[in-house]
Amino acid sequence: MKKDIKSMTLVELENEMKLIGQPKFRAGQIFDWLQKRMVSSFDEMTNLSKDFRNRLENDYYIADCVIEEKFCSKLDETVKYLFRLNDGECIESVLMKYNHGWSICISSQVGCRMGCKFCASTIGGLKRNLTPSEMLSQIMTAQKDMNIRISNIVMMGIGEPFDNYDNVVRFLELVGCDKGINIGMRHISLSTCGRVDGIRKFMELDNQLTLSISLHAPNDKIRNSMMPINNKWNVSELISACRDYFKRTGRRISFEYAMIKGVNDSKECADELIKLLSGMICHVNLIPVNEVKENDYERSERVHEFCDYLNRHGMNATVRRTLGADISASCGQLRQKHGKIDTKL
Ligand code: SAH
């Protein structure tokens, strides 16, 4: 079995070099080729001897993702990618242009097993976790393709990041490394459907990224009907973990709330939400739900009204801007349509 060299931290690479009898500085050279210059073959590492490159080729592999399909929005500069991984599985990433620069929404798993009723990513279940190197590769391939520098990352693509906890934490370490892509944690958001175990474990790391919670409902009755995870950790356990998270990290949490007609868009829901989040320093992001053909959830027309109501009651709420509307830029549906691609690997 070849080892995944792009998922190794610099310290791990140094140990690896020691094991195979190479000087320590080789680790720095390889790390630089992989993480900064973003090469996808050992042959490109021209400051290493041919013999050594062959040896690396025999024992290690460089994870990559290649562009299978690419869609460019005509309405804004949003670009949606369907990426193919080394084993033929496909994932989606979306590149978005904001005033402050380019932001990429990346996937953390192939598929998802969380089962949220409104979400296309979970249809067909979880195929496998992504490795740290495959999360990095999404950023690298997009950056090279567009010849830009990406400054922000949102982990809001396919998958539940806290269902792939160790690989996600390692990815964060690699992407934040000043000898690599070097994106600071304050430029990263991570979204969870409410894996309270993950939230509690993650707060111990005192990481400065922005945590987003896919709340979508103000009480257990509605949340149970939409999100199976709520049967394991209910709304009160989730909010209590969020309050502790803020206490521990000092970082304001962002709550995602997809507005669905007749399900979670009433005045009563708004009142319950205000009560639920009272006294918490947080932000509520209202999202007009994307209609998915596999379910009957419809978009609420009350999004702005709901938002104004929350604001009038002292809550910090905004309606999420829709980008890439013409290329269905929200994740999940493209992969679903496409299936696995046969490769020779
Ligand atoms: N599993 C994580 C990360 C995915 S983020 C999580 O659940 O947070 C993707 C975001 O889009 C989540 O907030 C998810 O709830 C939301 N989402 C999924 N399907 C949607 C849809 N049809 N319309 C609007 N938002 C949706």
C-alpha cells in the first residue's frame, strides 16, 4: 500500500525521511513541492535526484483531484466543479467571488450518512471519507485552474466534517501552515449538522475558525422531522454545546436556517428561535431552501419578513445572498447525477 504523502505534516515528513535514511531537509523540499507549489507528480520535484524520485514513486502517492466538469455562472463569477478523485469517486466544490476575494466551498466526504431530509448530498448515503490531501486538492486544483489565490474556505460542501473528524482537523493544520497554502483559521468556516460530540471535542482545540450550525428549526418536533441527527442530540443539547463553545473559544457561532414553506417559517417559529438563542452572541443566516426534486420541501416566501422580525427583536440575522443560481451551485445534486467514474487505478 502506497502512503498518502500529501496528508503528512512537515514533522511527519521529517520522521518519514529519517526512517528511510534521508537527511531532514528533504522533508522541507518535498513539503514545499506538495503544499506550496502544488505539484501532482514526483517527476516535477526537480531538486531531487531521479533515483530518489523513483523511490518516492514506489512507496508514496500524491492525491489529486481532476476537473471532470466545470460550470461557470453567467450571473456572477461563481464556478462549480465536479472533481474526480484518484479512485474515480466524484465530489463537488464551488468557487465564489466576494469583495474580499475568492472563497471556496469544499466537500469533506464522498456522500453523507446524516440523512437530512432536504439535502441532496445524503441521498445514496456515505461512500467514504475524504483524506486531508483530497480536501487540500480541491483548493489547489481550483486555484491552478483559475490562476487566482483563494483567501477563504467554507466547509459546507458534501459531507459532515465532524463525521470525518481526524482528517478534517489534520486538513486544517495543513491548510493553515505558513509553509503551505497558509490560510488563517479566521478565514475558514466549518459547518456541522449538530454532531455535539464533534463540537465538544473541537472546542478543546481552541481553534479560531467560524463554526456554523445547521439548525434549521427552533424545536425538537420540527427538527426531528427534518434531521435524524436530532434524535441523537436534541436542540437543547446542541444549544448548550454552542453556549459552551462560545465560552471556551470566544468565537461567535453562525446558525444556518433554511426557510421552508409551512415547515419552519411561521411567526411562532421566529419567537421560539429568539427565545432559544437569547443572550447568545451569534449570527443567524437565513437561506431560502433550494428545492430538490427528491423531496417536496418548497421555498418559503417569508424569508425577508422573518429576517426583519428577528432583527427587530435584537437578533443579528441576514438573508444569504444567492450566488451561481443558474448553475445550481449548491452542492450534492451534481455528484448524485453523475455516479462513480471508472478509472484504471
Ligand atoms: N454536514 C454539514 C456540512 C454541509 S453544509 C452541515 O450539515 O452543516 C451544507 C449546508 O447547506 C447545511 O447548512 C445544510 O443544512 C444546507 N442545505 C442542505 N440542503 C439544502 C437545501 N436543499 N437548501 C438549503 N440549504 C441546504
